[in-house]
Amino acid sequence: MRAINPCINFNGNAEEAFTFYKSVFGGEFAKIIRFKDLASAEFSIAEHEANKIMHIALPIGKKNVLIANDVPEFMGQVNENENRSKIVVSAESREEADQIFSGLSVGGEVEGPMGDSPWNTYAGMFRDKYGIEWIVEFDPSL
């Protein structure tokens, strides 16, 4: 396994927060994808949410990445006093990603099955049987 990285959900201020985090940790954003970048006939985006962040990543140190997104209004507000983050496991291969996903998701609720993501990784998302949210991902470019 390469790393385990935190992923934080925001109510529309992910870019502001990550600009702040970048000022503290330094470095450059590895990826910034806005909802408008993914808009299609199958995935329509409200105009007022088009510039919100779908995926942002800030490398911290040699192996860690802080990841976040804005939660679109149709998914409801993030309760900032409850679980608003996910644990991201960065696997070393598709096979390892599948194995980790299969094992951790037993008894839980799959929110997004393993598959190719819009940001060119192989990823899946679930809430485990204890209520913890996970993303398992393999990025062949790393």
C-alpha cells in the first residue's frame, strides 16, 4: 500500500480552505477538477455549482496527499460537527485496490463501485459497517 490520505468534504469552500492549507504546507496542487469539467448529458451541473471543486489534491511531504471536494447541494449539506471526511487508501495496483475494497466494504454500503474515475484513476467509495467512509484508489501515474 502506498499511503492512506484524508479526504475532506466541504459546503462550497474547498478551494478557500485548500488555498489556506497550501499557504501553511507549501507545494502546488496536484489536481483541481471542478464540477463543470465533468458536466455531461448524464451528469448535469447547476450553473451556481459549476465552479465548485469536485476533486482537489495537495501533496504534503513525500507520500501524503490532502484531498477534498465540495458536496453539491443535491447531496445535502455536510454537517460540520459530524463525519465530513473520508479515508483514502492509495493502492499500488488495481488488484490491491480491489482486494482492499472487497475486504473493507463487507457489511457496509457501497456508494461508488470500483471503476475508472473521471480523473484517470481506478477508484471506489463506501461506508464500512462501522460508518467510516473510505475511498480506495489506484493512480497509475504515481
